[in-house]
Amino acid sequence: DQNQNQNEARERMISQEKIQKIESMANEVALREGVQLYDVEFVSGSILRIYIDKEGGVRIEDCANVSRAMNLLLDVEDPVPGGRYHLEVSSPGLERLLKKNWHFEKAVGHKIWVRTSQTFGSLGAQGNEFKMAKQVSKKLVGVTPEGVCLQLGETEDLVVPFSVIERAQMLFEFDGQKNLKKSNESKKIKKKNKKTEQTEQTEQTENGEV
């Protein structure tokens, strides 16, 4: 069992080294193509995913250019000898994962979801609803060298150390209620206008006007 655990640990270490090498290659390609490398990951050991970002949004052409350049570079460098995998290049999306410090820095001011290895109560949260909670969806108000600062309430902020964050991602906020309210108000106005038009037409007909 000990030998098996050592072999698994060695495989994980090698995989991490390979990912770091691929990440370096992908960063070089991204800079050349005018985009920013966001993240690199292996999925199920057979899919290599490269996420790129760009001010104004990533276009299909950006993904195609990075994919083409990466395929050429991977064939030459062969960072995973004998490895067979499928390359995918895409945008990280609106609800992107937050892994690196700069990911969190770019998400400041937005609502994020965070899952931790410890309860928020043990981290210093005061609200009863956070005492035993290990995941929350709150506004990210700041980033420090030690962790991220979440706004738990109107008068309570909490710094969550990076060391206890198991997973985090951005949340796409759509103000549906506000838009729905505006839509309903618009419909009411249209109905009112329609009723007014019908009333005016009736009055005109009664008065002999056409």
C-alpha cells in the first residue's frame, strides 16, 4: 500500500510538472496571439483544456489561432511523451473558476461562490447562518496576500485564507426581478395606452367623429 501511495504521489507530481510546462507554452502562444492565458487543466487525463481571456471578450478566431499554434508547439515539444489527448481551447466563461490570486483580483466587486475546508464560524464569521457553513455566495470586496475578503453582511466582512479555499467561482448576476418589474411596468403602460386609444375611438364615434 505504501508503494502504491508513493507511485500515485509521483504520478501526481509528474502530471503537475507537465501541466506547468504546458502552461508556460500556452502563455507564450497566448501573448503572441494577443490574448491572456487564464488556466490550463487536464480533464479525465485525456482532454487538455486551455482557457484564454481578452478585454472585450474572446472570439472564435482567437480560440482557433491559439489552438493551431498550440498543436504545432505540442507536436514539437512533446511535453507528454507517449501521451494521447484532445486539445480544447475556449473562454473561461462568465461563471469561471477562481484559482490564482489574480483571478480573484479581477473578480473584486462581483458575487462569488466559495467552498472551504473549515466552517466560516471557525474563521471568525459572526452570523449564526455562517457558523457551520462551509460554502457561501457573497460579494468579493477585496484580496490580500493571505486570502480573499467577502462581504457577509452590511456590517461584516471576513477574510478567508487561500489555504482553506477548496473551490471558488464567479457567479453570473442577472437582475431578473428588476428587469421583470420594468417589463411589467412597460406592459401596463402599453395596456393603458391601448385602453386609452379604445376609449378615445369610442368617444369620437359617439360624437360623430371618424
